[in-house]
Amino acid sequence: MLNSLFLIGNFGTTEILFIVFIIVLLFGAKRIPELFRGMGQGVREFKDATKDQKPEYRDQNPNYRDPQPPRA
């Protein structure tokens, strides 16, 4: 069971082309750029929202210190 989970990530060129072909069949060539544009906007909004959360945590925790870089 565990070995089969590791095989999921091993995609070759043929598998990737097959997946792209199925996506084009399902959504059509004209809707794919719109779909990825929407996904990009969602990722951008998510990143902006996570940036806003960091200062709030620092204000709420009086013992918070910025992480120090590891010593060599």
C-alpha cells in the first residue's frame, strides 16, 4: 500500500500529455486561460491574506521574537 503511494508522483512525458489532453477535452482551449487566471488570482489573494496575519500574531504574543538565522 505504501509503495503504491510513492508511485503516484512519477509522471512521465506520456502521462503528462494525456492529462493535458483530458483537460483540453473537458474545459476547451478557450476556457483554460480563464481557469488558470482565476487560480492565479486566488493564490495571490491567499498570499496577501497570509501576509496580513503575521503582524497580528506578533502583536498578540508579548514573548514573540523574530527567528534567528542558524549559526554556522
